[in-house]
Amino acid sequence: MATVGLEDVWKRYGKVEAVKGISMEIVDGEFVALLGPSGCGKTSTMRMIAGLEEISAGDIRFDGKSVIDRPPRARNVAMAFENYALYPTLSVYENLAFPARAAHWPNERIDKRVREIAGIAAIDKLLDRRTGELSSGQAQMVGLARALIREPAVFLLDEPISHVDARLRIDMRTYIKRLQVELGYTMVLVTHDQEDAMALADRIAVMADGVLRQLGTPAEVYDHPEDTFVANFIGSPPINLFGCEIGQAGGKTVLRRDGLTFDLPDQFLPLAAAGTLPASVTVGIRPFHLTAGAGAGHGAIAARVVVVEPLGDMEIVTAEAGNLPIQVVIPPGNRPKRDETMQLALEPEYVLLFDPESKQAIHARSGGSATAHAAAALV
């Protein structure tokens, strides 16, 4: 296992800058997800760590030693892909043994390692079967296990479970996390799926346009996004973002939008008093952090129900307050009807503010943890 350091790493393909000066450290035994949309630079970053792509500038270090002049084999990196690329005419045992045989391990060591990994991966009963006879889920598990045979310093996962169905994805996430915890591997996952990143990673590196937007724990990127891109990309259902003006009403500082008025949350009042809030802000509030119905209380606004999505353990309501569309999550069994008017109030401790020009978060006193809500959102 190894600590992986990226120091101001760039990747250019001609005039296209795919990765723009990324720096981060992945500590020994840590699970980090590179998360972002297609074209954000996450796969290029992974391939540079593996040595499959040369870096254009910067440095990559394993345990403090530069590896940019080492070929992929010398870096002792294992990779698993969405396309698991097994040999269908060989048994599961021989597929697992293949990397070790290629490295000229003695047969006794190969057998011990194959059976050890197969036991941890719970595929020991499949060792005698040909991989062409396996289900897609079983084949994916074998592909992941094969990548672990050589005791790699770093394990890279490139969208390994993106094509499997929802139930199997949950099983595969459990399987991958169990492997990482029990074997203590440094793992890097490349994914566009926030659920996979939130469920698996110790920390998430959110990327966009070749730039590292934020690196933090799942709770940090959910509760305290550094900009509107991270806020909007993380969370399901997505965050409500809308513009407001800073104003005064009844001797209080308020947020105004098209006839709607919200009290400015207490954590931002010192900024308002100091005159450091911009005249206009982007307000962020997650659907889990609005109070609906009779409990809305002070500061509630009237909203017309447009769509109700019943999901069993919760219901997602899309409503309109004036010309402001807003989503709220409510418990099951309290389903409002279309065109019904419901009262909505922002939970002030969870309100986020962003500068509309820079898109960066406006930092204030932390209000509380939304980790439980984040977990509920991804069930």
C-alpha cells in the first residue's frame, strides 16, 4: 500500500487542457473517489496515476518518491474497469491466477493467494466454473478480485459497477468496501455517480472542467459545498438554488425575491452587519431542509403543489411560490394534492449562501450536520 501525492498535475492533449493543476494527497489505506461529469478530467487523472498517460506538468509521488519516470508495471498499480475483460474459456481460478503467473510467482504462492482473495471476496465456490458461465454480477466480482491478486500498492477502479442494476450496485458497493477495509488497500474510484462516491469513499474529490473543485469527506461536500457546482452536483434530490436580494424589513435583514421574503439566518447576520455580504446572493437549501405544512411556522411562504413523487420511504414535492420552483421532501402518508397550497419554511441553520458572481460559498458560522439527511437521500 502507498500514499499517493499529486503536485500541481496538468494534462494537455494538444490545445485541450484536460487536467488543470490538481494537487492532493491520498494517504495510505484511504479510499478516495474522483467524482464529476463526463469530460471533467477524472479518468485522465487516474490514468496518470497508473502511468498509462504521461503528465504534461507537475509530479506524482508514491510514498514521497516520484513515479513519473516509472512504467505502469513498475508502479505496482492494479486496475479494475467497467468492462471486466475476463478470459471466458478459463476457470475463475485461472483468471484469478493469471496476473500472478505473468509475474512468475511459484505455484504454491499463487494457490495460497487465489484462495485467500476468493475467500474474502466470497467467490470461493465459483473457482471451478468458467467465467463464461457467470452472471454479470459474479463476473464483475471476479474481475475486481483478479485485480487484487498481485498485492498492489494502489488499486484504481474505473466506473466498475456503473452498468449493473440498482440492487446489485448496493451489493457490489458492500463488496468493494469490505475488500478495502479488510485488505487495507489505497483505493481510487473514478465515477460520475454521486451515490457510489458517497457510499464508498473516505473523501471525495469533486472535479469539473479539469479543476478540483473540492476535496472532503462525504459529509463535508454535502453540508458545506465550496461552490454552486459542488452544491448542485452532490445530493439527491438536488439542492434548491435561487437568487435573492439583501434588504431590510421591520428592522431586520432579510432575503427578498419577487415579493417573497425570508429572514436572513442568524449565522450570516455578522457578515451583514460588517457590510461584507454582496447586495445579491444565491441561496441554497436542500429539499430535506424545508419544513412543510402546519409545522412550517414563522417565515413560511405559500406554494402551489405541481408534482408529487411518492418513493415509499419519502415523497418529493415540487411546488411553486410565485415564480420560484422549489422541491421539498416530506414523510410518506402526508401526500398533498396537485394545485393544493402548502406552507413551506426554510430551516435557517441549513441555509447556504453563494456569491452570484464567483459562485463561491459565503462562509459563516456552521449551523449543524446534515449527514443523516445525506444518508437518507442516498437510500
